[in-house]
Amino acid sequence: MAVLRAINHEVSTGGEKSAIDMPAIGLGVWMMNEPGECYRSVSNAISIGYRLIDTARAYGNEREVGDAVRGCGVPREELTIVTKLRRVHATGYESTIKNCKLSLELLGLEYIDLYLVHAPPEDQTAREPVWRAMEDLLSEGIVRSIGVSNYGIHHLDQLRTHANILPSVNQVELNPWIQRPKLHEATRSIGALTMAYSPLARGQKARDQQLERLCEGQGFTAPQAAIKWCLDNGAVVIPKSSHPGRQLENIQSMEIDISGIMEEVNRLDSNHVSGWDPTVEP
């Protein structure tokens, strides 16, 4: 499987503080809340080749993710586990440390591969101490890499003013219908990867007629084309599915070639926000 290198750069030197190799495609587990659903989904995904699992405290399923990881039979070092600091917990230094350790306990793992601030803290005075705690968690080895989620360009600019270590990832909604080229470029400018969630706009574009017409006779489905668009734009992508067949279809997106329809897919951009969008908040 293709991998992308997620690097935390030091502000003072520009050098690498830490780096992890991330699979280019992973499984998102948002809204997997039925008992056993997340465990079964993660177990199946790993069995068919997924090596990146993205969860969050807010999803309420860290424990099932950890159970599936420990029971999957794949060496821990071959897996990349991502979780996130819930926004209501991003209130200061101590809360960040406490809740990271609680996530680690719920997961039942020795370390977290990538820990993200789920959204810019609503209290702007908390942003600096929260990020300082993230840096300390990285230095202590509790997490292997740190990043952010749902940060807009102005949030990244603000973070630069006080960070000692820059994020390795900015996880945002990204797909053919909300392409965000300026945010994507701002993320790259700090040496970070864009991680794309909701490549099908929370399922709202799973049967998009325009994309389906473009894919007719191409040998791949519209959902696969949307996922591959993210990959071809240099993003890690984490489609969510608890259905084994769709999980397989999603991971097979890596093998398709959409170059023949890329220009037309690029024209689908309509700034379609499928749900929550803290990138536009102060």
C-alpha cells in the first residue's frame, strides 16, 4: 500500500522532530455506535489490508477500535492508529494531557500514532497551552506524531506564532465538491499532510449523477473516483464504511486511473459543506 510521510517540523530549525509513514488510505469510524459495529468493521478492514484506522474521543468507540487492533493478529507497528482530543476537552494544558492519556487507556495501546486537536479550541486563550501540551505528549513518546483537524488558514497562521513544533497533519473535509485548494496549499506550506475525511460528503454525494455520468464505461464507480481524487491530490483519505463490500471497493480505489476525467471532476467544486465546518470560525 502507498504511504505518505507525516512530519512534525521544528520551528526553530525547520528540521524533523518526528515522522511517521502513513498509509494513503484508511478507515474512518465516525458514527459507528451500535454495539460491536466498530469492532467488526475495524477487524474486517484490517483483514483485507487496511493499516490506518481513524477514531476520536467524540465518536465514543476508542475502546472497540483498541479491542480490534489488539485482536487482529497484525503486528502493532504495522498499524497507524489516529485519535483526537475532543473539542470540549481542549480547554488547557492539563485537560489535554489528561484526555490524551484517557484515550490511550480506552484504546488499550502503548502509544498513539497520530493525535489530533479535533477542532480549534473555542476559547482562543486556550489554543497556546493546548498545543504546548500536544508538543509535550510528543516529546514524552505517548504519541508518535501530532496534528490538527478542521483548522482553517487563519488557524494555521495563528498556530505558527506560538508553536515550537508544527503539525504533521491537518484533517479536513475534502472531496471533489469541496476542494479547498488554498487550505490544502496552506497545510502543505507548514510541511503537513492534508487528511481528507468525508470523501463522499457524508454519503450525500454517494450517488452524485454528474460524477456517475463521468464514470460510465470507465471501469470504476463514482465513489471510487471521489476517493481517488483525494489520493491524486496528495491527501490521505479515510472513507467510513462498516459494510465489508464497500470497504473493499474503497481500498481498491487506489488501483484506478481517473486521469481521463480529472478535469471534469475538478469542475464539480461547489464549496459543498456536508456538515460541521470549524475552518471558518474565528
